[in-house]
Amino acid sequence: MRAGVEQPSLADRERYAMGRPIPADEAPRPVDTVLSAYHQLLARFGPQHWWPARTPFEVIVGALLMQQTAWRNVVKAIRNLRRAGLLSPRGIAAASIPDLRRHVRVAGLYHSKPRRLKRFCTRLMEFDGDLDAFFARPPEVVRDDLLDQEGVGPETADSILLYASETPTFLVDAYTVRIARRLGWLDTDDYDTVKRWFEARVPRDLALFREYHALLVHHAVAICRPVPRCGECPLNEMCAYYRKRRP
């Protein structure tokens, strides 16, 4: 804590995230509970080392290709692009759509994904393909720019900000929503509401945001599945779903 700088109170952090007010009905759980869940998941599963990519640009490519497919297919598509010598903003921007389609077809949506990938990289070439220059702008400007790109919604934009740059922004996906609903923390699927809720309760730290998201994904895949394995869950003591259904 820096001397002479007044830190926001817990109540203020509860009411505000990203400069916007959070209604009282979005605040059913204290900060300590949300952090306790993080520590219990970390103790159970260990560090996740996510996002698995060699470079920030690979993170971007992976985020753009990830929609409606399994990660293993994204890995294959990225490997194909690398072997073809196309895995760079310049390489993809200069490639033809049929050529890109041949390499990323395994990731599905092979009519739209190559086009989106090429257009995104064409935008990066306006910064000479320099990701540092692209991300050097204020985070809200970068996020708006990302959202302006074809096929990039809030989840993809925040994936890129969180894992390809050093921007601490809480990433929400269907797994986050499922777990938060079952725990009784939230009763909404709205992306921005869930994002604000977590950002009001989790310290704004890049490594923490990255690890928390990855742990939630692991938990949802391994235990908090569509048909949950409650008997194996480390969060039962705080889980509304479990309390209602246990014998």
C-alpha cells in the first residue's frame, strides 16, 4: 500500500467494479467467501498454467478459433499454421482464405473462422503487427477495438486481454456462470453483470484473475458438470445447490 493513498473500503469495492455501480441484489456473498473458493480450488487442483501458448499471438489465434470446438482441435489448427509458416499477423493477413481454410478446417466453422482470422490480423497490421503497440492503448479502448472485430464477443475479447496482454480483467464463460449459480452467488447469465460481480470481490491482480478463471474451468469440467459430482466437490460447505439436495 502506498503511503498517502487512501484505499477503497470493502463496502466501496462491493458497490463498484470498472467504475459502474453494482445493485444491492447482485451482492449476496462477501469477498472472503469468493477468495476462499479460489484457495480451495487451488489446493485441490493446483496451478493450471493456462493459457498454453508459446506467444501472445498464439493466444489470440487460439481465442479466435476456440468458438464451438474442443481445445485439442485448436491446438491442431495452430500447429498447421506454424508448420505452414503462417503463424504471425503478417503471415495470416497475407494468406488467402482458401489457404487459411485448409489449415484451420479442423477447428470447425471453416467458412467463417478463416475470414475472421484474416480480418483480425489485417487490423493488427495497422500496428505493423506489433502487439505491444496494439495493447499500449487504454484497456477500454483496446477492448472496444476487439469487440469491433468480426466474431469477437465479450468472452473472446476478455480472453485476449487477460492472457495475451497484461490486462487484469475477469474472464467469464459458461463454466463461471454455472458454478456461480450453483454456489448461490448469482442468479443471472448476463456477461457484464457476472464480470462486475467478480471484479468487485477479487483483488485486481493479473495472475490471480488468470488462475481463478482456469481453476473454474477445471472444476466445471471435472466436478461441477451438467450432472454434478457433488460427492467430490471441495466447495460443498459454501454451495447452495449442495445444501438443497443433500440427504
